Amino acid sequence: MTLPDDHPLKQALQMHFALPEEDWSLLASIWTRTTARRKEIMTRAGDVERYLYFVEEGVQRVFYTDDQAREATIVFTYAPSFGGVLDSLLMQQPSRYFYETLTPSVFLRTPFAEMQRLMDGRPAVSAMVRQSLNVTLSGVLERLVELQCFSSEDKFKRLLQRSPHILQLVPHKYLANYLGMDATNFSKFMNRVRI
């Protein structure tokens, strides 16, 4: 499949790194489109992530389940963003997390081997992936600070500052879980905090 120059994938990549046209053409050619139903597990804990996803439609989450079946939502993905369990993908080790669709979803996906081949042969693609990982790591560190230092109300406010549209995309029970709070408290903040 070849992607047009105005595809959201190119726009998402160019936010952080401008690829030369030849590299973009090669990168654009390694993707295939796939769909998934609502509540479909794309990657299971214990499996190695095989694909890098680019979300065209729908909402997904990465979550962890402990030995008592408690869930912790780690991150949400939705258009236009990348998805999958990135640490499992990049290290090619079994995932500790699940990647699940919350709504019917449409993705572009590319096998890890294809991405690795491009990174090995095209320095600009490798630099782009490295830059994207830097941005991702920065976001993870910011999220860790929020989780450890912010009150529940401050976490709620910060989420709305960063992603105000998320209230319309993601069911509130998952947002509450993501913020580490009870769904009842989340509802109280929805009624009390000005959006």
C-alpha cells in the first residue's frame, strides 16, 4: 500500500522530524490497513508485539492486569497517533501489557522486521524513530510526576488541559482508572471542575 503525501501519518511524523522524500516513500510503502472490533485484544500480555500501529479511527488503550485481576490503564491511543505495546515491539520481548480496542478501530500497521530493516538502511528513518522515542519518554516522565505528586483533582485538571477532547472519546470509567481514582470521584470532578 502506498500512502498519499497528505496522509495523517506523514503529518504526525513531520511534527517532530522532516523525512527526506525518498525516505518517506520507502516508509509509506511498508504499511497495510487492518480493522478491529470493539473490545478486541490486539496484543496480549505474554506475547511479543509484532506490529507498530498507526491509528486512523477508533480509541484503544494499553493496560496492565495484576495477579488479583485489577487493571491499570497506562495510555490511550486514538487518531492520529501510534499504537501498540512499544517496549515489547522495540525489545522483541514478551509484553507485560494488553493492547485493546475500546471502539471499532482502523489502523495502518507494519511488522517490526520491516521497520527495523528501514531503520538499519536509512539513517533519517532511524533518527526519526529515535526522536519520536525521545518525545514519548518525555511524556512518560511527565506522567510519572503527575501520578506521584498530584492530587486526584490536579490529575483530572491536568488531563483536561492536555487533552480536553478525551472526555468525548474515552468512556469515563477508563479515564478514572487511568488517573488512578474511583469512578465516583471522577464523576464528582466532572460535576465540580470547570471544563
